[in-house]
Amino acid sequence: MATNKEAFEEARQYIAGGVNSPVRAFKAVGDTPLFFAAGYGSRVTDIEGHEYIDYVGSWGPHILGHAPEQVLTAINRAARASTSFGAPTVSETALAHLLCEAVPGVERVRLTNSGTEASMSALRVARGFTKRNMVVKFAGCYHGHVDSLLVSAGSGALTLGHPDSAGVSPAVAAETIVLPFNDVSAVEQAFSQYGPKIACTILEPIAGNMGVVLPSRGYLESLAAITREAGALLIFDEVMTGFRVAWGGAQRLLDITADLTVLGKVIGGGLPLAAFGGKAEIMAVLAPDGPVYQAGTLSGNPLAVAAGIAALTQLKNVPAIYRRLEVLSARLAAGLSEAAERNSVPVYVSRCGSMLTLFFQAGPVHDLEGAKRSDTQRYAKFHGQMRSLGVYLPPSQFEAWFVSNAHTFKDIDATLSAADAVFRQFTT
């Protein structure tokens, strides 16, 4: 059987960079990626036969753990009918009904295959509805590899963005304003200068792509008020937080409603599926009813829809799952902080629900610049040593860990024991 290193070397001969998504390459932790053979419950096994407690969970979808029986049963049943039709099915309506019922402000949805596609489409809807072009986004919030959102802040607080990736044209980047997260004054200044041209403000209401960063008290409410006063739309990207931090997502948890919402990950039950939705009046601009075009041959794929319905139905019918996730996650977060303090290792643990990040710095972390003060070399060392002790963590300091309902208290305690051992090495 091939080793992980051998598998990666072979993959590089046929796949660009050897991976189909960059973070999988382990460059941020200076190591060789793991190639997985199986996953069940809270555990994954690589091709070398090593088993790990998994806190990546396919980057968030596996809130019920790997291969939950009810999801597998739903997929198998759907596959026996056909893997794809490219035509409507009643299951799509059933999933859409669940989403509209759960997420505040969502009256109509459109299913897509990825979060990137959903974000791109939500921006198009916002521009079509407002008949404006500019977009406000926030440094550290990731919304997929959409050209206009792969943008870095300019040299001044109110300069327009510039491309953050080769292949993104300066003209497209110039329609995006990039602001610091959790800074209301920056939003006020941006709208004061560009307000009549701004179509929408898009952000993760609870950031997860610079590590978990929580909104300051009153920040989202102020942002919503400023955006709407200017006649622009507020878009919440809940690809990560939707049904992860609570039933109905961050909007229900924080009691705030966006004009458009982007969803993914959990709603697909581990299969490729995403969605965007909002008020009926806004969504009416979409073809075939309106002038904004959006389409997808495999959108609403019956296998993905079946998996999503099964996962969401379980979460809806067993509310104790969220209570259990809160207890497990709080135990993990508190234990990490205590183990680090016991060994005099400066860390800051940021958590919301079953998402958390262990920042290697004293903290607190309020925005991307704060997150970037973390000791990434120490995180890389921590990542490698935890893996050697049977714990699989995100291969980047700036990512969220995910706890699933399949994790046990024994898993949490084993993880904390491993972390304590690694922290102890840092101080000896």
C-alpha cells in the first residue's frame, strides 16, 4: 500500500498542485497531506492505516459525524431511482421548504452545487435588484473563489480593492471595497463616499475563514442599518455557520436578518450542495421570472438533496444535538485554554457553537490583522505533533475546528491530553 508521501507524489503528476483545493496541500504547516481511506463517526483513517480523531469534518458539513446511517440510507434510496435528472424533483421542494422555514428572511431559495456558485449568484441578484455595481466585503471573510471577492484591501482605508489572485482583472477588483471586520467607522466612511453606487454588503456574520472571529456587540446591527439606509442589500454568507452554530444559523442565534443568505456545507449532508435565498421580492429577479440569469445542470442533484434533507431532518427533530454540541465544544475550548495556561503557552481560543479556533497568541482577535499576529510556525509544530498523537486538525492556523455529534467525551479528553503533552514540549 502506498504511503501518504507516495500518494502525493503520484497525485502531483496528474492533478495541479497534487490537490483539488489548495489548503489540502499542507503547505501552511510544512508537511505532506494525508490521503484518507475511510471515515466513520468522529474518526478518519488514512491510507497508511492510521486513525485520527477528526476536527476538520470535511471543513464543516459533517455535523452528525462521518457516514451517519440516516444519511447513507437516504443517499442509497435516491441513487436507486437515478443519480441525476436535470429536471425538477419534489425532493428539491422539500429541501427548499426546510431552508425557508428555518432561516430568518429566506422566503425563496435557489439550489446550487457549491458555496462559490451560491455567493457569485447572490452578488448577481443584488446587483440586478439594486441596479448598482459596487460591493463591500471584509478582510478575512472568504466567499469562494469569485473574481470580485478575491480582492485585498488597498493601501488606504477607503481605496478600492486590488486583485488577490492572478487571473482577476483590476477592473473587477475595483468594484469591491475591502474593509476591516468589526470596524463600524470604516463602514460609515465607505458608504459616505460610495453609498449610491453600492449594491450590497457581504460578510460572514461569524467569521470562520480567518479562524473563528466573533462580531463585536452591535456590529452586525450597525452594519445592517448603514447598508439598508443607503438602499443596498445585506448578504450573510452562512456557508459555514448555517445550521452549524444553531438551527437556522447565525441569524437565528444572533437575532438578526439579512436580505440575502448564502448556505452550504451542512445543508448538503456531506455531498456537494449549496443555496442562496432571500425575500420573495428580491429573488423574483432571477430567471425564468426575472432578468438575472443563473443556471446549473446538476443543481438540486437528487443524491445531494436526499443527504441534505436527512441531515437537516435529524437536526430539526432532535434539538438535543445542538445542546450536546455546545457542551462538547465548550469542554474542548476550556480544556485547551487551561492546558496552555498550565504550560505557559500563550493561546487564545475563540468559539461559537461547535466551531472554534486555537490562535497561538494572547489575543483577543477581532479582525484579520489581529489573527495574523498568531505564531504560525508554532501552530505548524502543534499540528504535526497532534497528528502524531492521533488528532487531525485543520492544516492552517486560520481555519475553524469543527466538533460533531459523533464526538464523545472520551474523544474530547483524549484530544486535551494530547494537547497538554504538546504544550509541555513547547516549554521544556
